Amino acid sequence: MKKSSFSDHIEYNDDKIVTKVILETSFSKEIRIVLKRGQSMKEHKAPFPIIVHIIEGEIDFGVEGETNSLKKGDILTLESNIPHDLTALTDSIVRLTLSSKDTASRVHKVID
């Protein structure tokens, strides 16, 4: 068994989005994305399906040019290679589930 928390040691940064791998298993990587209001992740694609879960806050999640408003508790799945982006409408914490075949460093490249 592995145990971790999305609520421990949260750090908002005025200058950049903060990401952290919270848990890694044989089948997934669980990543916490911490965004201040107004911060965005530019349009990008994931090479494998993903799950996005809003732990705290509210975001606009763009999928192929269509904006979807998501709030605390909302969760979605997205198939691979679909263009998407997000913007925090409030200070937000997002749980991103990646395939174990995907890399966390790819997420860092989107925010840099």
C-alpha cells in the first residue's frame, strides 16, 4: 500500500504554476497542480488518456476550442491526443491522473 495526501504542503506561487507527483503506481501517476487565479496551462495534448479532478477552486477547461467550466468536485476523462488547456478562475488545486507510461516531465514543459 502507498499513502499520500493532496492536502499536505500546498504552496501557491504568484509567478508560476506548481506541480508535484503525489503518488506513482504501476498503472498511474497522480499529479497535483496548484494554480493561482488567472494562471493558465497553454494548449497541449497528452499521449495517453487522462483524468482531471478539481480538488479545490474553479477552472475553465478548454477542449478543442470549447470552454467547459469546472468546479470543486468535478471530474472528467479525456482521450489521448485531444488538444486542451486550462485557466484558473479562482485559486485552484487540480488532480491529474496520467498513465504510468506517460511522464510527469511532459506536464512541466506545458507550464514553463
